[in-house]
Amino acid sequence: MATFPEFISQNEERDGVRFSWNVWPSSRLEATRMVVPLAALLTPLRERPDLPPIQYEPVLCSRATCRAVLNPLCQVDYRAKLWACNFCYQRNQFPPTYTGISEVNQPAELLPQFSTIEYVVQRGPQMPLIFLYVVDTCMEDEDLQALKESLQMSLSLLPPTALVGLITFGRMVQVHELGCEGISKSYVFRGTKDLSAKQLQEMLGLTKPSAAQGARGQQAPQPPLSNRFLQPVQKIDMNLTDLLGELQRDPWPVTQGKRPLRSLGVAMSIAVGLLECTFPNTGARIMTFIGGPATQGPGMVVGDELKTPIRSWHDIEKDNAKYMKKSTKHYEALASRASANGHIMDIYACALDQTGLLEMKCCPNHTGGYMVMADSFNTSLFKQTFQRVFAKDEQGTFKMAFAATLEIKEIGTGGTCQWKMCGLDPSTTLALYLEVVNQHNAPIPQGGRGALQFVTQYQHSSGQRRIRVTTTARNWADAQTQIQSIAASFDQEAAAILMARLAVQRAESEEGPDVLRWLDRQLIRLCQKFGDYHKDDPNSFRFSETFSLYPQFMFHLRRSPFLQVFNNSPDESSYYRHQFVRHDLTQALIMVQPVLYAYSFNGPPEPVLLDSSSILPDRILLMDTFFQILIYHGEMVAQWRKAGYQEMTEYENFRHLLQAPVDDAQELLHTRFPMPRYIDTEHGGSQARFLLSKVNPSQTHNNMYNWGQESGAPILTDDVSLQVFMDHLKKLAVSSAA
Amino acid sequence: MNVNQQTPMASPYGQPQPGYGQPGYGAGYPAPYAPYNNPASVYQPGAPPQGCSPYASFPSKAVAANPVSDLSSPLDLGPLRGPPTSVPAPVSAAPQAYSHYGQGEMQNGPPPGSQAPPRPAVSQPYNQGAVNLSGPPQPYPQQYGAPPPMQQVTNQMTGMQISTGPPTAAGPGYAPPHSSQPPTSAAYSIAPHPAYTQGPPPASMAPSQPPPPRDPAPPQPYYGGPPPPQHPASSASAAPLPPPPSSHQSFPPTSYPGPQAPLPAGPQAPLPPGPQAQPPYAQGPPPPGSQPHYAPAPPHAHGSYPAARGPPPPSQPGPYPPAGPPPTSAPPGHYQGTMPPQPPAGQPATYHSGPPPPRAQMPPSSMAQTNHLPPGPQGPPGPLGPPGPLQQPPPQPGMQGGYPPQQNGAFGQVRGPQPGYPGPYPGQQNYGPQAPAPAAQAQKRLDPDAIPSPIQVIEDDRVKTTEPFTTGVRGQAPPLVTSNFHVKDQGNASPRFVRCTAYNMPCTADMAKQSQVPLAAVIKPLATLPPDETPPYLVDHGEAGPIRCNRCKAYMCPYMQFIEGGRRFQCGFCSCVSDVPPHYFQHLDHTGKRVDCYDRPELSLGSYEFLATVDYCKNNKLPQPPAFIFLIDVSYNAVKSGMVNIVCQELKTLLDHLPRENPEMDSVVRVGFVTYNKVLHFYNVKASLAQPQMLVVSDVADMFVPLLDGFLVNVKESRMVIDSLLDQIPEMFADTRETETVFGPVIQAGLEALKAADCAGKLFVFHTSLPIAEAPGKLKNREDKKLIGTDKEKSLFQPQVGFYSTLAKDCVAQGCCVDLFLFPNQYVDVATLGVVPVSTGGSVYKYTYFQAQSDRERFLNDLRRNVEKPMGFDAVLRVRTSTGIRATDFFGSFFMSNTTDVELAGLDCDKTVTVEFRHDDKLSEETGALMQCAVLYTSCSGQRRLRVHNMAVNCCSQLADLYRNCETDTIINFFSKYAFRSVLTSPTKTVREGLVNQCAAILACYRKNCASPSSAGQLILPECMKLLPVYLNCVLKSDVLLPAADVSLDDRAYLRQLLSGMDVSESHVFFYPRLLPLMKLEGDSLPLAVRDSEERLSKGGAYLLETGLHLFLWVGANAQQELLLNIFGTPSFGQIDPNLTSLPVLDNPFSKRLREIVDAFRAQRSRYMKLIVVKQEDKAELIFRHFLVEDKNASGGASYVDFLCHMHKEIRQLLS
């Protein structure tokens, strides 16, 4: 058996699953004593170009409460044509189509290499993809123009059969009827009044088909009325392009000292309602583009008086954000309606100030939607990101899935659970926290294997309904006797992210310091449990290799914007957290602990410590925080550049040096979604703060003289450095008082 | 009483008749005519004031005539059949026609002398009768027993119709008479028909007589309500009478013979004659009374009709005067012989006294005389009157000379009316033919020609109005609205702007209360003036704004008195002294007038405008130009009827004609478009768009305007987009299946749009059906015919939900005027839908069962006119008055949030506000009463202006002065508005009674205080108000107050609302339609109108009837080929297409002229009148007949004659 790291990476490669522990403690009590919970990071739609979908449907366990899918871990009786469910031990007959089955003629799902397998459901109609644009018109003409162009461009990226719809809003909300000849029609709604789906249905005249058609009798069946609002791209491409072209800035006057009235809450509600009553349980994407906060109606996050600024963390702490609760409630209700119908809600917020992402975060969070935050629609950040939403794979299908549901079958942990994600993309990663239900006095027998089956049903962007089944198993171990093997199976990266996700979730509802304290305590307990030390002797503390990086992750996590709100607006925090909880482990790790590369004449580019000591005058640094790609020119390099040496042929190597990080950055920029902010700065530049706030402040104005070295750059901060953090940790871990 | 009366009457009649007959006849037709004429003429002129004394005679005459005839016929018929036949015919026919004619002819004047003599005779007899009555009430009772039939009838008749002198005396007796009268009236009505049938042959008459008896019975029902009770009452009063009354009633037929016998013996001799008609006729003397009338008529007829008579004779024979002609020759002779003398005498007298009634009554008078006489009043008056001041005048009036003075100048002119008579005559001829039947019936009727004729009055006024009307003289009543005249503004507002009910206001509240004459002004602030009159000048007083009194804030006007060398001025309204601003200072001349007096409109004119400053604007901000928003129903019905298509097509051209002040400039009015059914569709028609955009608002529960920019646009800039929109709307909704509509949200939408644009404006709502879709202002169908006539009826006129009242208030606050065009196929609840239009100064148009083909023209013309007409927006009207009176009540289409400011979201050139004044102090005769009506409004170009109308009227301490200077048309305008508003709060019956009571009070007050002390039984009407009864009757019979079975609730509500904004001229023609005979169209002048009665229609002719809302072309079944060819291009009656909506364009002078007339009529009215061709005896004739307002109508409305009788009875009751 290979080492655990190899095993882990292989598993991740094949199944998209990483567990915090790869050997499972066999009882509930022991599981809880592990400090880091038994949990999995699952990337359901991890790209598997080598995995061809199977053109038939899965075979299910016949027990109504189980319904597990036939998998390689099942015991099969080839003669009796029976198989035993490895979850409930039910014996099942193979269906008639499997009559030819034998040891040498096994169906794919029984082959071990197909522990992850994808079925294509042939039943049911092919569902069209639905894209509903919800567009804010309260923005500067320049922004609006850019947005319009992006939207028009996006039409060309949609498959011709996809249905599109358009809702615009400002003070009013307009639902545009598409494909009208001559006159363009739209239904207008007041931005201050929420409507139920039923009301909306009536008001949009979507209730009539039955009555009207009945009355018409023999006449040619009318196309469904919903077609008025959602039409195939191929049909109304021109029409919609014109419509978008004619979009005007919201015409209602905005008086001095006021914000434009923006009926975002109602617009989203109408979008949800429209899809709810026309295409329930069909994959659909509501793409909301906003240029500012909702200022009226349900879901408003700030009044229209400019003199009252939008809520800050400070206001929230003081319970001064008077719209927040109501607004959040509104969006949460929308999110649950949308997810109930399998619809995705995206938010593209482009404004210099906050737009209320804090309140709206649940919409993308609960529906698997995207949340994109930028300063303006007229930035490449938005434009590229938006374009990347429509990225396609080699088959020309979107890298997105709709109306996805995930089911888990697990042995020993309590049956079936289901979640609805609605939107998934290949990097969407879920954290699943598992519970061992076996009581301590009735542990699972040694040597057993725990099996997990993840069943993800989704609507492929080709319109097909697909089911991806991942079945995986791990060994059980008695924590009392086999603690070493459990410890050795620790996946500290996965664990760090899993803990971070827990912390982030706590941060949503708890005060910042409480979360940090909790995180610290967990860390200390982990150290106490798995560390090797003498009581009350900090210097004796040792951590095994599988745990060694974990405290460092925690240190950076504590400083990360996911837990620290200082210097971040509530919207930014929401944005960061949103991204954090949906990306895969690698990306998440970058978010927690940015990577830093150094470029110098001293050698090839090299990763360097995320530490102030890495900031040297003759270096160019490239930092990737996931949200930002930052190029920092050291003091000397900056001076050289200013002097223009790169223009001189004899200093071509300097030009190359300057160019190298830029090229690397571009590469990152092109693959990253959402597109990060690209920052090019230098020593003393105002934007260098992004770098300085991330590195470990090993040198500060407090201790720089103690170090007395020339290298590195002191950071003006009171934050503790990693060193101090570790010292404290050790002290506490070994403390017998704890 | 009756008996007594009758007896006396008889005698008088007999006497007079002979005289009449002899003179008249003797002279030949001319002679009789002459005499009649004289009286008639006399009446007309002198009638009103002096009327009183004359009344005695009049009533007697008129009443007598009718009653007698009626009664006699019925009663007599029974017994005297033989004679009756002859009698009836002559009586009824002859009297009416003749009498009229007679009067007319009488005007000719020759015979006055002859008349004079007769009168005395008559009067004397009357006196006798009177004496009897007065002295011996007892006798009445006694007599009753016997005479009841005849007498009663006569009495009743007399009482009812005209002020029979006797009645008063009779007091108690009267009542009975009344009762009897009612029957008579009933008899009249009834009688006619039977009479007609029977009519032709005299012989039939005899048979007809039986019917007469019936008549009595019917009569009762007729008068039914009032009379019966009265009988008892009256009888009671008479003490002895009681029994008799009942007996009387029943008796009439049977008893008559008996009674008659006695009667004849007595003075009643005449009566018997009546019944015996024929005999009398033959005899001349007795019947004379009645016959004389007839006789006269015949004469006239002879004169004018001779030719025509050919036909009439046959008809005439039976019933009326016609009888005269044919039989005339013989009977006429008699009649004439007999009649002329008496009637003349009696009639003249009576007529004179009661100027108006006189004429008509004249003929009856002769008859009536008998009646009257019996009553006693006449008797007494006769004797007394003549001798006494009052009566003397009558006689004198009869003399013409006397009357004129009394009547004021007007009287003399009034006589002019007689010329009108000729008109009636022709009609009569027709009658003859039509009504030939029973002479008896004819007899029963009060001679319509003997009662005041609107046509005559109108014609007289028209003829006399030759000079421009100058407004400088205070207290001068302007010409009637029906006359063409030129106005010169010399300090008071033109009557086109302001008309008052009284130009002599009583000085004290007591007087006003006593007279019951309403004090009101009908103000049409933005009236369009004829091209030859200058519109009000625009005065700019600079930045400080108009100069006003410091205290009462009245605007500078000619009533401000400059003092202290011109440095200060004293307000004419409140007497407060204010400083003259330096920039306005001017020296005074030696008379104390400012030197620049005539250079400044505000110092020398009655009407002018001020430019308002920013202080006069909402929010202290100069207003934006107004906007027009078109809101079009596109539900199934609207599309199917073609309305949507028509509106959209029309708007394309109409938008070039938006109102503007400078014809050279483009209109600054912006426009917006909305269509709707259950949801609303707004349209963005911004000029920069390639195509219009439709914005659907389906959240009707909470209306808002979905767009700002691009909704209200300048027509010129957005022309392309608008045209495209208007082309597409009909297409878009061509296949709609939506039948439900909303209404409240539609108005809210318009209102919100105006609010958003911060401007005033007007909404044009084109709506089809009851708004039953779920939305604010949703309505239920609540049309419940069972409620009609009950106390709950009023609720049907009230809005069924309060929503619209609140909405209206909001509209007014924004200056949002709403015009509603309705195209209903069923009940739409106009009462509720109309709330907003009515409260915002808007109009409601209703096109029931709209058909694109036939109604297109009317609708489009209305729409065009409505869009183009000059109007003001966001207006506030305030009426200030001088100390002593106060504006207390306002009627019209507007909203009032307090008691003084009339707020009009829109005020167009056709809208009228009627203001009622009340005393709050004494007025002085020296200063008169001043009123200033100031309207602050935004012009269609967005300029804020103040239009000021000043009006000064005299004040009087004598009631006579008040009655001398009244305007009946205006009074009717006020009454009708008052009544139509009252139906919201009271049962229609109460409202009707209230009107009758007030009217009776007015006339009784006059009778009591201004007329000569003639017998109370006479009906004496002030000259100015002699048409009050006929017009009032029209109001009472209107669909609102007394609906016919086929009149929908919507129609009633519609008319009710419509009237509230009518000016005097519109209300006049609305209540008394104009009926033009079309037999001859020559020259530029219109043919003389005829009275609105079926009797005036000739089977051989064609008539044009105009109501202000409808235009009917009635074609007689026997219309001459030539006529039909000229009008329709077809020679045959049968080939006329009754569905014609416009006259065929034929190349003949007649057709041309007729079309000119139709066009001219339409041009006069604010609403386009659709032409409806009515063929005689076609179904549509029912509708047409509804507008023949002098006739009884199907819904129970009284005929003019009957109503006059009723009114007389009421008056007498008041007097007693």
C-alpha cells in the first residue's frame, strides 16, 4: 500500500473525495475525541475526461429506505444473478438486461476503477437550459454600456436552444416579453411590493393557457405562454440584442443627496417567481447584475438618503443595521424557493460601494450560484469572469450543471441524506461532516470497512439528466488501540479546510473573537491529543509530519478575511467566504495561505515563505491570494524600472525578469474563476498593502531592531507573527491546566 | 259652487258668445279673428303683470274652454249627445286652434273694440257667478248636486288650468272643482283619442259623448292623486259640498243631464250648451263660450288654412277646430258668431290678465269663462276686476294698451308670439285630420293654443332683439338664449358668461323667501364668444400681481371707487379702502373717474383676464404645460365594436389639433398613451426610439406609472413613434379574448403620470364595460329596476363605492381632469364611473351599443371637439359678492374642499357653474348687488391666469320688480340642477313635489302680491315666467325624475351628470326641444319652430327635432313625394332607410339647405347630435315621441295642459 499522501491524491484524482481522516475511528465517542471531525471534501463534478458516461441507468437496491446504487464494493452472486447491497445487505435480483452477467463479463459499475461512474438517464424530455438575466439599470451610462455589451456577447455563447429571459430593474421592475414584432413589450412591477408566484403568474397572464386554449378548441395549439418571456436564443437573438441595446439608464430622477431607487429585492423575487411558475424543477440560472445596493422594497439594504451610509461591521455589531435582518430574511426565502425548484441564482455585483452581498449571499450560497464582486462592469475583472461563466469543455458543453442533488449512502452513520445544490461546476467542492453513530460499547468490528456512496443527480448542460455515483470505503480502526494508524491517516490539508469551513460557518452567526477562540481551542486540543510532549514543557512539544503544517494553516486562517472583518466591508467578507466555501481544496488553501513566488537574478523563480523576510529590494514578488494576483517590485527593482533599464538592449535580462511574473500572472488570471484582481505595484506603492497585510509579520517596527538584519521589510503592525503564535500554542498545549 | 258658477258662467257665456260670435262671424272670419287677436295680443303684451285681473277672465276662458268642452262633452254627451257632437268638435278643435289663431289674429287688433264690449258682459256674468259663489257658497253645494258634472268639470278645469277667479272665492268650492278638473284633464288626455276616432262625424260626436263621461272618470285618475282628495277636501270646505263632490264626480255623466238642465236654466245655460255643444253652436249664444273659441279658430284656420283645410275638415269635424272648418262653415258661423263675442271679451280679459296663459286660454277662456264664471272668482273679478284696478287693467290689457304697460316693455313684444301662432295652426290642421274623432274629446281638452307658448315667446324675443345688448345698465335682463344678439361689454359680464335668474334681487331675505324665486347665476367662465365679440383682454399688473382689495381680496374692477385723488380705492364689495400701488396710480377726472379708465379693461369692462404671478401657482412654481393622456380600453368588446380602431386612427390626425393659444405655434401640450383591459399597458414613445415600447402593469391593486421619460412626449418630436404605435395597437389586440376591465387603476395611472410629470392635464378614457376585474374600484352590477320609484332609488344615483370619490379628490389636487367616453353594451354604472369626471370638471360621453358604422361620426366629432376645445387646467373659481348676499351653493362638475372655492381640475369652454346666492343682510337699492367671479387657471400653453367676470344687478324692495326682471330659462336651469342633485338624497317623488311646490309658491306669491286683485280662480302668470309651468313640467318629466320603463339606470345617471354642467341654452333645448317643420325651407331664416306636441305634426310633412343630444328627422306617413325626393332622393315613404345616419347629399336647394341647418345645429352644441330618421308609426317613433314634451308621456308625465291645470290648482291652494 502506498503512503497515505499518495493514497489521498489518488483518491482525489479518481473520486474527488478527501477525508480528514482516512482511517475511521470506530465509535461515536472516539470520533468526537479526534478533535478534527471525520469529514469529507467532495468535488462531485470533478472533471474526469477519461470517464465516459454510461448510457444506461443505475441499478438500485430494492429496499425502499436504501436505494443504493450497485457498485464495485457489492458482493455479487453471478450464478444466482443476485447482488447484495453493501449498505443494507439486502439481496437484490439483477434486472433482466443483466442476464449475460458473469465474472468475465462485468458491467462497468462493478469494476473497481469505476468507483466513480456517471450514468445518463434516458427517460424524460430533454430540458432546455434557461438563463434569466436580471439587470440593474441604475448605473452610470458607461457601466451600463459595458454591461449591455457583455450581455449581448453572452448571447453568442449560449447554445441556440437555450431559453433566455430578461428582467430589468431600477425604480420599477420590468419583465420583458421577447420576440414581439414591432412593439417591445414588458411587464412592469412596482419595486416596493413583493409578489407571490401565484400573483405573479396572474399578473403576467401565465395562468390562462388552459382556459384560453380550451375556449379556442380546435385551433392550433399555442406555444406555451411562458415563451413570451423565455425564448430560445436562436429565435430571439436579434430581438434581444436590440432590446439590450435600447436599455436605458433608469429614467427616474435622482435628486441631490439621494441614491437611485433600486428594486433589487423585488426583481429577484420576480425572477424566482417567473421560473417557479414556468419551469419548476428544470435547470435554470438567474443571473443578477447589480450596480448598487437595493434601496427600496423588500430586500432593501439601505435607504435612499446618501447621508446614511450602508451598514458596516460596526453597525452590525451595534445592532444598528436596521434593514439587514428583514432583508436577509427576504433573500433567504428567495433562495429556498429557488433551490426548491432547482434554480441557480448568480449575483454579479459591480460597484465601488457595498451592494448588499451580505444580505444576498444566501442566494448564491444556497443555490450553487456564483457571486462575483467587482468595482465596475467596465472592468476586465467582470468582463472576463462573466465570459468564463460560459466556459465550455472539449465537447462544447458548459462546464456547469443544473438542478443537482446529492445523495449520500453511508454505512453506519444513519442512512440517507440529501442536499440540493442546484448549481455545480467542476470545482465546486462540498464539505461533508460525517458522524459515526456506533456507540462506544458496540464498536464496529475491527478490520471492517466503512463505505460511502455519493449519488449526484444533475442536469447536464447538454440537457441530459445524469447521475454520478461515487462509492468509496475506508477502514475502521479502534481509536484506543490503533491511534497511531488513525493519526497517520490524517490529511492535514483537508482537515485545515474542513475546520476552516466550520469556522467560517460559525463566523456567520457568531462574533469574530468567539470564533477565533473556538478555533484556537480546537487547535490546542488537537495538539494535546496528537502532539508529543512533556507536560508543562513547551520546548518538548513535537508534532508528527502529518500534523506539522496544520498550525500554520490555522495561523493564516486566523488572519484571513474569512474570519477577520477588520478592513473588510460586510459585503467583502461575504464574498470571500462565499468563494472559500465553494472551491476545491487547492484553491481554498491558497485563499487561506497565499502563495508567494520570488523572481530575481539569483536564480529561477522560487516559492518563498509568506513572510516579511521575503520582501527584498532586488526581488520581484508574485503573490496569489486567489482573489488577487499581485506583482510587487522590490525597492531596487522599482528604481531600475523607473530608470528605464528594461528599455535598454544591454539590460534585456532585466526586461525578462520584469516580464516573467507578468506572464505567470496572466496564466493564473486565465484559469482562475472568478477572475482575480490583478495588481502591479512596487515598494512603497499604495497597493503594496495587499502584500504587507498577508505576509507573516516576522519583522515589525516592534522587533526589527532586535533582528538587526538588513533583509526583509518590517511591517507596521501589532499582529503577532507566526513565531509568537507557535510559541504560545506550544505553551498552551503542554499546559496541564488546559 | 260648480253649479253656481256654471250658471253664472252660462249666462255670461251666452251673452258674450253671442256678442263674439256675432262680431267675429259677422265680420266674417276676419272679424272674429280680429277680436281674438286683440285679446290675444293684449294678453301677450299685458298679460303677465296685469294678467291678474285678466286672469279672472282668462282662467275662466281658458279653463272654461277646456273644462267646459271636456266636461260638457262628456257630461253633455250623455244627455245631450245630439248637441255634444257638434259641440265637442267645435269646442275642442275649434277652441284650441282657433283660440290660438284667434289670438294671433286678434293681435291684428282690429276687433279690440268688439272684445271690449263682450268682456264687460262676460265679466258681469262672472260677477254674478262670483257673487253667487262668494256669497252663497251654499248654493254651490246645492248646485253641486245637480250641476256637478258640468260645473265641476268646468270648475276643475278652470281651477286647474288657469286661475279661475271663482275658485278662490269658492275656496272650498274650488277644491271640488279641482278635483273635477283633474278628471277633466284626464278626460282631456283620454278624450282625445276616442275623440279622434269618433271625431270625424258629428254624429259620432253623439256617440262620443258617452266617452266623455268616461273622461270624467279617467280624469280623476289623472288628477288622480291630487284631485280626488281635493274634492273631498274642497267639498268639505264647502261644507255642504262634500257629498256633492263625490256625487259630482260620479255624477258627471249621469248627473249632467240633470244638473245641466238646471244649469242651463240658470246662468249655466252656457254649460248645457257646452254639453250640447251642437245645439249651443247652433244657437250661438250658449255654446258660444266653447264654440266661440272654436269659431275663432276656424276663422283663423280659414284664414291661413283654408286651403289646407280641405283635408283638415274631415278630421276637424270630429274633434277640434277642424270641425270648425268643415262644419265650421255652418257651426263656425254659429260659433263664430257666438263665440267670438264672448271669448273675445272673456278671453281677452283673462288673457290679458294672465298674459301668458291668456293667449292659449283665450279660446278656452270663452269656454272657461263659463267655468270660471261659475267658480265665482271670475264672476267677482269680472265685475270687480274691471272696475277695480286689477281687473280694469285686464280689460284694458285686453285693450292692449293697458297690458303693455303692465307687462313692461316686454309684453308688447311678447305679443309678437302670436306670429308664432300661425305655426300652430298648421299643426292644428294636422290635428284635425289626426284627431278628427270626437269633438267631445276635443272639448275636454284645454286648448293648448290658449296657454303660453314657448315658441311664441322665443319668437317674440328673437324678433325684438335687434339691437346689440349692452351690459352697462345694471339690472337689465338680457335677451333669451334662443335669440341671436351681439353683446357689448360695458362693465358687466356678457350673458354668455353670466346669466342670472333675477336681475332685480329682493332687498331682503324675507322678500326672497316670500317670493321663492331662486337667486342664482349660471356662470360659464371660459365661454366661447362669437367671432364678432372680443375675447377678454389679458391684463398684466406686473410682478406684484393683480391689484386687489386688501380685505376681501376682490380683484380690481369697475366697481372699485377711487378716492383721495386716486391714491386709494374703496372696494365695491366690502367697502374697505386700500392704497393704490404707486405703479398703478392715476389721476382722477372731475367725475371722480380715473383718467385712464377706458384704457384699462379692468376698470371699464365686465370680463377680462389677469396674468397671474408665481404667487398664484401651486408650490409657488410656474406651471408646466399640461398633458393629455389617452387611455384606451382594448378588451374584447372595445375591439369588436371597432372603437379601438377608430380611436387610434383618429388620434393620428387629432394630435395635430391639440389646443394652443397661438394658432401659428405648435401646441405645447404633451401626450401619452395607455391601453388597458384587466391590466394596463403604458407606451414609451420617446422620439429616440425606433419602435414604441409597451410596458404592462398588471399590479392593478397598487397602481403606479412604470416610466417617466418617454411617456409624455411632444407630438411633433415623437410623431413617427406615435404613428407607429397607433397603427399597432389595433393589430396587437385584434385577437384579444379578454373581456374583463378595470377602471379605477386606469384613472390612477393617468393621475400618477401627471404627478410624476408634475403637471396638470386631462385624461381621455375610452371605456366599454363594468369594471369587474379584481382591482380597486371594482364594481358590481346593481341595476335593479325594482328600486325605481322607491325610497331606495336614490342609492342608484350614488356611487356604489367610495373609492372614486377619494380618487377624484386626488385628481383635483393634481389638476387631473378626466373625460370619460363610454361604449357600453350593458349596465356600466355611470353613476359610479362618472364620479371622477364630474368632480374634476370633465365630461362623460356615452355611446350605448356603439357600432363603428353608425356611431363613428358622432363619436369622432365629440372627440375632436373635446380635444380641440379651449380649456383651462387646475382651476379654482371663487365668487365674491357685495355685502348682503353670499354665494351659498354651487352646481356643476367640480370639487369643493371648502365652502367657497370651486376647484376644477379642468375647465373647458362648455362647462358651467351655477351658483346660488342667499341673503345674509339687507341689500340697498342704490348700490345693487355685485358679484365677481374669479377663475384662476392654467391655460393650455401653461400660463397661469385669472379670469374675472363682474356682474351687478339691481335690488328691489317691491316684489313686482323682482318678477318683472326674471329669466325663466335660467331659473329652470337652476331648478333642474337643484332637482337632479336632490335625487341623490331624496326620492324622486319628493323632488318632483318640491319643484312643483316651489314653483307654485313663486307664482302664488306673484299672484298675491303683484297681480291685480282678481279672483283667486284666475291663473295669472308673470310675463317673465309665463313659460315656467311648461318648462317645469319638462323638468318633472325628464328621464331622471320620471323615468320611462325603457330608460336604463345608466341613462338616467348619465343625464343627471350631464345636466350639471349645462349652460342655459343647452338646458333650454334639452328640456324643451326645438321642433322645426321642414315643409318649406326658404331663404336663410329657419322655419318657425312648432310646439313639442304630436298634435303639431302633419302627416304630410317632415320635422327636425333637436334636443341638444339628439337630432330626429320625423317623416310623416303621408309626406309628399316632392318632399321625400328632396330630402331622401326617394319618392316613396316606404323606401326611406330608417337607419340613415346622415342625410344623402342631393343636388337640390332643399336638401342643401336642410343639411346646412343640420350642420348649423350641430355646430351650436357642445356635443355632436346623431341624426336619427324616424318614420311615422315606426318603432323608433316611440323614442321620438318622448321628446314631444307638451304631450303626456308613457311614463306618466303630464301634458302641458294638464300640468298647467295642476299648477293652477296648487297655486290656488296656496292662495287660499
